Amino acid sequence: MRIAMASDHAGFTLKEEIKLFLQNQGHEILDFGTSNEDPCDLPDHIYPAAIAVAMGKAERGIFIDGVGYGSAMIANKISGLYAAVCQDPFCAQLARSHSNTNILCIGAKIIGSGIAVEIVNAWMTTDFLCGEEKYSKRVDKVVAISENHLKPLPIVK
């Protein structure tokens, strides 16, 4: 799977660890930076990565900042993106299975690399329960809200 990754300076080290884990699992990573721990502005990296997912250049995104919420706020402003901040593997499983998220946001100041890898693994290996009507119906309502208020981006093949 092709995954867009991005971080700010607070998430750089954890992003690099997770990137290596995912590459070792056979995933292709599109890295939108940052490329070091020098102070930077989160939107400069998260926004282009989010656009890549929205346009179909990547199937999913994993964004890492200090606490995860900044990345989620940016991603959730873009049509077709459904971001969740997850701080444990259980929440990551539910974010995929119940909500069909396509963006995972992690807070590097909140969790360490060991649990972060477990969160990523849980999120990457959990499928949406699309066959269960209650989850499909709920997700369809969220998609409808997005379609009513956000402008879709062109899909790039």
C-alpha cells in the first residue's frame, strides 16, 4: 500500500521509526517531511501529504506531531479525508473497523515508539466492517456531511 507520511519537528524521530517499520512490511512511503528536528510549521508538511491522499496518490496517511490533534484538524478540513487521533491499538482498530478512517494521527509527545508501532500495525491491518449495516450507515452520514460542505479534489491516477 502507498502511504503518505508527514510530521513536524516534534514528530520527526517517531515518523522515521514508523516509516522504517512500514517499509519493512512492504509498504511504499511518500514522505512529505519534515526532514529533521528543526522547528517548522505543521501545515507545511501535513497539508501536502493530506492532499496526496485526497487526490488518490496514496491510499492512506499517517501524520505525527506533538499530540496528534493539529494534524487531524488539518486533514479533516479536506474532502474525502477522515482522520483520527489514536493513542492505543484498541482505538486504532475501532477507527478503522467502525469509522473507516484513512488518516491516522499520532502524538509523539504522548506515546513512545513501541506503542506507536503497535497502533500503526493495528490500524494498518484492520478492515472497515462495511458488511455491518450500523457502521456503514454511520459512515455514510459522515460522508454526506463532508460532501455537503467540502469541495472534492480531482483524483489523480
